[in-house]
Amino acid sequence: MKNNNIKKILIIRLSALGDTIHTLPLANALRKKYPNVQLDWIVEDKAEKFILNNPLLNNVYVLERKKWKKMNFYNVLKEFFSIIKKIRSEQYDIVIDTQQLLKSAILMGLSKGKRKIALDGGREFSWLFANEIIKTNRKQFDIDYHVVKRNLEIAKYLNCNDIEPEFVIPDLSKEYSKNIIDIIKNLDNSKKTILIAPATTWVNKHWTVEGWVKVINEFQEFCNIIITATEKEKFLTNKILEKISEKNIINLTGMTTISDIVYICQNVDLVISPDSGSAHIAWATAHPKIITLFFATSSNRTAPYGEKYFSIQSKTECSPCMKKHCKLKSNKNKCIQEISSEEIINIVKKVLQ
């Protein structure tokens, strides 16, 4: 495939946060291969944090869905087509749909790009909007094929030589909360620091409260322990904390922004989390060691990989089911019982030694 005279490339990856982070290595590979190309991105507001002001990119188009939900339909259409008009005026040489759902495919179709590229196996008839389909031997949601490697097949197709996964994130230091900075600076430097982020958007990804309690009780005397979660997820952290005998835990539930999580990850030794945004953020910062727990989702598909990263997959016959809610009629969520606290404790000891 000839890739001469490429001047403008547009990446479409709208959401979610983790999937957006997983697309950054593609942007990095393209930037290395085509240092002078105009490299742009379309993203939704809930996943914009690592895309806006990213040094890899020239322009970013943000679809502000949160704001649009409060507006009337006419004004939403007006804003949406104003963005489309800007995109079409650029006359992109290449438009890449990495999301491969109907909404992203429509954007690719409206973009007026010359080459509209997607991998095969897309859902919701998204392939209809592409004029170049990259043939693969993997389905879009293959549980045994990492999403980063799948995205980098596009880079390989476009003759990128350096396709080792590498994350480049924007400088978010101006957005760090002073309160969070002070908390981190006042930690006992003689101890290792563990960030525990037990919650995520899928309840089917959550580990047992008892498991978290045993892990925290094992290390709270010897380590600084930080717990984070959103305000909506405090139901889980509250359950964990009420069962802990001592309260020398730094509970940041509802107190952190995504930027703060970046700062915390850059200053801790270990992150323990289910398959979540916190785990993906930690991986993108390339600083802490990470232990991720997988139940409904697949460690082969979304776990951080590298020598300092550890993932544990539940071994039940139905895991990974890739479902937001357990479909079993009896013994629901039995997969979360398959990973023991002793297993996690042993890995933590190995990681922190």
C-alpha cells in the first residue's frame, strides 16, 4: 500500500477512557513514522483528558455529549454539524476508525476523507463506511488478542516501523489538586505506597469486599495505603473501610479528578485494581507496578503487559464472559470468589520486596 504524500490523518476514537488510552500507541507510531503529518483526533468529552493538549496531536475535535444532553435538539445538531464542517474542510488524506461502531463509522463517512481505514470485524455495519478494510485473523472483541496490538495493526498497515506500545500523555501538572499534592508529599517516605482503586463502571468487574479487606489488613502497618474511587462508587469503599480494624488509611473517595489519579500513579509504588480506568492510567504513566484483577473481562485483551505488571484472571468456566451483569441464575458472580486474597498478598510481597 502506497503511503506517499500523506499530509493529514484523522483518528476516530470517541470513548471510553481505557479504550482511548489504548489507542495512544497507534498515534505514537504514526507520529514517529510521519513526523510532519497533521495528526488529529475526534473524541467525546468523557474521554478527552488524555487527548486534549497531547503533544502527539495537532488538533482535537471534542463531541461535548454532557453539554449536549442539556440542550435542545436543534442546537445540538447545529454544534455537531459545525464540527463536521471543520473536519470536512481539512480534506484528510486518511481517516481511521478504531472504535468501529455505528456512531464512529458515521463520523468517518461524514469526514470526506480520501482513505477511510478500518480493521475487519467491526460491529453495527461500521465496515460499510470504510473504503479500505485491513484483513485480520482476529475478531474486534477477541478475548485472547490485546486491543493495543489490534490498534497497532493499523500502524503496521501504514508502514510504521516502530510499533512497540508506547504511551504519550499530556502534561496535566497544572490541574493537580493542591490538597492531593500535599497528601502525597506528607506520606511516610520510609514505607512503600500502595494505591487501591477497587471500583469501576461494571459491577461485574468488582472483587469481594472481604478480599480487599484482607489485603489491606496485611499491608497497612508496613505500607502507605491510599484508596480512590468516584463519589458514585463510595458504596464499595465504604463497605471496605467499615471492616478495617485500623483507620490509618488515606481515603480519597470522591476527592480526585482524572488528573489527580495521574499524579498519584506517578508517586506510588504499586496500583491494585480490577480492569478499570485507574489501571489503564497507571499503565499510561509508565511509573508504578500494577496488579489487575479480571473477572468478567479478559486479561489477554486489556491488561497492562510488561515485566512489572501482573494480571490475575478468574478461572471459572464462564470467565471472561464480557458481560456487564452476571447471567448465571444460581451462584451469581462466582468468578469473583476464584481469586483469593492470599494470591494477591503473595504477589504484592513479591512486587514490593
